[in-house]
Amino acid sequence: MNHGSYPLQNRGIGPVTETNEFIDLDMLVAAVRRQFGLICLFAVLGLVLGGLYLAFTPALYTASTRILLDTSLSQFAEDKDAPPIGPQADAMVLSEVEILKSNRLARTVVRAENLQDNEAFLNPPRSPLAWLKSTVKSAAGLFASAPATPAGNAEEAKVGKAAALLQAGLTAERVGRSLVIELSFKGYDPKLAGAITRAYAEAYLSDQLDANFDATQRATVWLQGRLEELRENSQEAALAVEQFRAKAGLTAVRGELMSEQQLSDLNSQLILAQADTANALARYNQFKAIVDSGPDNAVNSAAIPQEKGTNGSNSAAINEMKARYLGIAKREQDITDRFGKDHPQAVALRREEANLSGQIFSELKRLTESYRNEYQVAKSREDSLRANVGELSGKNSATGADQVKLRELEQKSQALATLYQAFLARYEETSQRRSFPIAEARVISQADNPVSPSSPRKAMVLGLSLVLGLFAGAGGAAVREFRERFFRTGDDVRDALNMNFLGYLPLVSNHAAGQGARGRTAGGNGGDRGGGPDLETVTPRMLRVAINSPGSSFAETLRNMKLAGDIVLHHTPCKVIGFVSALPREGKTTAAANFAGLLAANGARTLLIDADLRNPRLSRSLPRLPERGLVEVVLGEQRWQDACLTDRKTRLAILPTVGRQRISHTSGLISGPAMAALLDDMRQSFDYIVVDLPPLGPVVDAKAFAPLADGFMMVIEWGQTPRMLARSLLQSERPVAAKMLGAVLNKTDMKALSRYGPFGGAEQYLDRYQSYYVEETTAAGGTGRVETS
């Protein structure tokens, strides 16, 4: 299939067109299609490596058990607080996990199971990675001096090694937020793994019991020693109290000092004495006031109180006499009222009344004196008691410092006694705890011998190997894609070189070139094309692809090239077209020869000139060369008609180059006046002159030939020519670029081409046009790839 437009004039090399899309999914899918083989190769390699890993890695078996931390197991034997919650529970579980991972517990299990003498445990089979790691460590250990192990510690060293291996294969972790710890061990022997896990659980429970017993035993021993010390201190303190009390004379009765008890009794007696004194004084003052009021008033207005005790009878006698007095006074008043005051009976009653009044007043005086004496006695007793209290209080004040010291000693003695009682109770409680063989944990899931390996997991290893292989393949594909700097599609030609893309020249093999006849010299002329030798065929099979397969896509691309030249150079009767490439061995010579052969086969008068004077590959491919060629014609040593070879079948004329010696001034030779005159002469005899020129670049022959050419065809090798190189060459060779008719991609892998085209591009649909082409598929010359020149 052919592509391209045909402007009347090339505009030179323009800027490269770039897309502004962040991620082009079409390009990404196309890249995956292009690199699918590499990605699959890495994926298969990953699977192979994963299989090798599984084949050489010994199986690991995991045995696990679960332990519940249950503090309620000992609640009936011991008085304990509520179980911890929240952060305290987390800390407790983490602490138990660390105990399970401890070296001491590992050594206990090693000795319980005799793992230090178990060769299967000490030297297990190793995986390739473990072997490599061990080898690296051994190599590094050659440069470090290992400490010598004493002979007596050989057994301990074996135990330490076994404990280290045991800890390496052990895993202890909390199950969620519960109080359950999952304990697991990985080993190469399933029975040994199960036995070690069960032994670990038993060792942990026994360690808890031993830890409780040891802690209780140590506490009991310490409390016993402390009790002896406290007993001695308490006794010494009590003895010091008694000794100080005896020394200071601070005798105590019923818990109180005797002096304090005496003072208390005296105070009580003093209070009673004060009350008696006040009572006696009150009675004395009452009777004294009656006596002081005179006999008449004392008898008439005295309120004689009823007295108890010794003076009670006196008061009764006074009251009796007063009653008699009042009776007599009443009778006397009655008689006086009836008979007059001079009545004898009234006078007798007044004499009796006066006599009785005198007796009452005398009795009152006597009672007053008695109460005065009683008051003085009570006052004396009160003063005596007050003096005794003051004296005793003075003595107590003098003994105050001794009492303070005594109280200090008593407090110390009491504190030591209380402390001794508390420690004694704690000692008895601790002694009883030693008889409680209850651990605060229990196994809730017994460890069984594993029946299937836990590692390596075949599905996971193969899946991971496949994923890693795919990632590696994707990385390698990305590197290849990022390093892709070559021409693959027509869009690459247009974008990089800004010129017409004329189509793809497929990669052909020997059988596709057809059954060309071997060159054989024959006599005769070249007819109207010249007088050189006439050959039945002068071109090898690779230079006759378009002739032998005129219906192939290869020939169709050459026809597109002819059409492009005819459109651009339609005013030129004889078209001089040069074939160039960026690098050697891109198929420029093959393209030029087949292009010329196709033109000649279509009836056009065509001349093919091998102008690559330094490396004339076209001339070397001919079966037989004349003695003279282009160089001799340009130098005027021979006519061009005599130097040309003519193909009898297509009537194609070929002017070879006889490279007998290196020519240093080739550019001047093919661009000088002689070459210009030669071309002008040849234009009269041919419709097309196809010139095979050297590659662009350091060789300047093509640039020098540019003024003599009507146009150029660029041949680019598919997937081999760097875009930057071709672009820079055309930018530097402006005369060539200005006359560039277009470019073709040679040696194209048509099967792989669809993977490089964009989504919806013409390359995606090339296979649908296969029915329009007739490819030559039978040959006698094999099917190997042929490198074209």
C-alpha cells in the first residue's frame, strides 16, 4: 500500500509535530502490541524462575497454638482486683508476647526437647536465597576474627545456637484486640514443628507457675526476715516505754497516770465543795437578813425555809412556833374586836404572843449563827481542796516534758506493733499462696502437626513471579520504546523529515526475487539505446523483484515512486532521478535497480547509472563487467554507448563503474562539466536516468551531484535508520532536500508494521489489501533472508 501527497515543490525540512496529550492510550496499546513478545518472554522467564525457586526451596510447615490470658482462673484462690482494661490490658498482652519471644523461654524449650542435639533442627535444608545469604556471610566472616569458644562452653554454645534458630522461626502476636496470643513456629519437619509449638505452650504455662512460686518464695523469705526485725523493734520500743515511765514516775492506773487521776478527783471534790460553800453562804445570808430586820419583823415577815439535814428539825420548830404565834395573834385580835384590848384574856394572849415572839427570834439568831459556822467550814474545805489542786497541777506541769517523751515512745511502740501485725498477716497469706498451682493463662487451641506446607505457596510464588516478570518485561519494553529512534511508519517520515512518503518496500527473500536467468554474454547492439554489449539479463535476482513480480506490493510502491516523479517533474522530458540514503546498506541500490527495471519493463527508455564511485555495489552484483565504465566515459576515454550494458528482456541500459582503484576526487568527477555534458547527451536518448549515488553524510558526492539531478528519492531502512540522523543530514544538505521527491521505507517487516501504526492508521489495514497484490511465492532458491545492498 502506498501513502503520500505530491506537492509541486518540496518545502524543505520543517519542525517536528508533537502531540500535547498527557497519555495517548492508542500509542500505549500500540507499544504493548509491539513489545508483546518481549513482555511474554520476561513473563515466561519469571515463571521459570518461580518454578526453579519452588523446585529448590524446601517446604516450610507452620504449627500454631492459641493461649488465652485469663486472670479469672485464680479469683477463687486469691483476692485480686478486677482484670485490667484498655491500655493496661494492651500493655499486659504485649508484655506476655515479649516473654514468649524471650531467650530464656527458648532455652527452656531447647533443653526440654533436646534440640541442641537434633541435627535435623540445627542443620535444616536451605533455600537458594538462604544459601546465598549464608555464603555472603561466610565470605564476610573471613575478614573478621571469630572469638574462640572455651571447651567448657561448647554445650552452652550449642544451646545458644539452637535457641537462636528457635527464636528465628517463632512468631507470637496478639489476635485482634482480644487477650489471646497466637504462637506459631515454622520448621521443615511437620512433626518437629508441632512438638516444638506444644512444648512452647507447656513451657510458657510452667514458666508462669514457676514465676509465681519463685516470687512467692522470695516474698516469704523476705517477709520472714522482716518479721524478726519488726518483732525485735516492737519489743524494744515497748520496753523503752515502760522503762521511761518507771524512771519518770509516771505510774498509770487503768490506762491513766496516777497524778492525772488524783488531779481529776480533786477537781471533782473542789467543784462539790464550791457548791456546798455557796449553798451554806446563801442560807446564812438569808437568816442573817431575817435577824437583822428586828424581832417584830423577823417574826412577822420571815420566810422560814424548810431545811434538810441537821437544821431541818430547827426549822420545823420555828415553823411550829410561828404557827402558834399566828394562832394566838388571831385569837387576840378576835377577842379585842369583841371585848376590847383590855380584856384580860386579850392581855394574857398578848403576853403569850410576846413571849412566843421572843422565843422565835432567839431561835432565828441561833440558826443564823449555826449557818455562819457551817459556811466557814465549807469555805475552809473549799480553800483546802483548791490548794491541793494547785499543788498537784504544779507537779503535773513539771512532768509535762516527760509526758511528751512518754507519748512519743508510746506512739513509736504502737506503730511498730501495728506494722508487725500487718506483716505477720501478709506473711501468713503469702505462705498460703505457695500451695495454689494455678496459672493465669490456658491453651484454647492445641497445636497439631501440620499436614500441608505453609511456605512456599505455589500459587502465590508463581503469581508473583508472573507479575514480576510482566513488570520486568514492561520495564524492558519501556526502555526499548524510549530508545526507539528509528523510522517505522509513514507518519514518522512526514513528522521527522516533512517530505512525501511514497510507501513501504517489503523485506524480500530469494524466492520472492523470481527465477532470473543467469547472465550470459551475447553479441549485438543496444539498438537505439547505445552500442554496448547486449545481455539476456545483466541483473541478479534481487535487482529484478519488480520485474519478476509486477503485481506485488514491492512493485506497487515503485510505481508510486514513478507517479510522484512524473507529477513533480511533469515538465521535464528526461528525468534524472538520484537515489540516496542516510547510511550504507539500507537497500538504496536494490531500490534504484528495481525502480529502473520497472520503468524499462513498462516501455520507458531507462538508463541506470552506478554513480557510487567509492563503493560500486551495483556493478559488483553484475555477473560480468566490461573493462571500462562511468569513470572512463566521464574522462573521455570511451563513448557511453560502448560502456553500457543492455538487458534484452526489459531493454534496460546500465552504465556500471569499474572500480579498479580508489579515486580521491569522486565528487568533482560526477559533478563537473564533463558529467553535465554527458547527462545532456544522455537526455536525448532516454526518458528516465536513474542514478545510484553514495549515502549522505561524510560523503559529499550526492550533494555535489544535486545541481545535475532533477529530483532525489530517499531510501530509509525500516527500523534501522535513526530519525535524528536523517533529519540532520537533510538539514545540512539543503540542495538535496530541496529536490527531494519523497522517501520510501525499505526492508519493511509487513507483519510487524501494523503494530507500529496509530489506531485507525493505514498500517492497521494493510492486510485487507492483500487480494490486490500477486506475490511470488514459489522459488527454487530457498527462503532465507538476503541482505540487500
